[in-house]
Amino acid sequence: MLISIGTRSIPKVTAITRAFSRYPELWLENDDKIEYIIMPKEIRNDEKSGQDKDNFSGVSCNPMSLEETITGAKNRAKNAFEYAEERCRHM
């Protein structure tokens, strides 16, 4: 199973990996392992802060509304999926 993670936040990455490790029935039927892809720094620039726009999510680094938070999450998920898809093509 390939899991593409659209963040470089250590607590978020840890939570995702722990969650999947606790439910092996989600991935053991098809594969014997999980491979995680974490966005490279050159794609996901974590140097920005505050109201600076994050190119990966398309919203400010600190969203100020629920709508902006949801839009950023959707954009990160879409971009993480596309990154994993592209990476799989080159394997």
C-alpha cells in the first residue's frame, strides 16, 4: 500500500503512520508492507508562516476560516495524490 502524506509536520506524519500500523487489515490483504511518501522540501516549502501563501495548499499558512482550512486540505490531498501518481510512473 502506498500512502502519500501531504505534510512535513512531524506530529502529523507520526499520527498517520501510527494510525495505519494499528489497522493492518487495511493493507495486509493486498500487500505485505506500507510505503509512505512524504512531500520533499522543494515541493512543500515549510519556511513560510502566518498569512504567507503556501504554494502546496494554495491558502495562507495559518488559515483564518473553516472554508480556507477545507480548501487547503483538499488541495494538499490532491497534490499529494498527483505527486505519488507521478512518482509511481517513474518506478
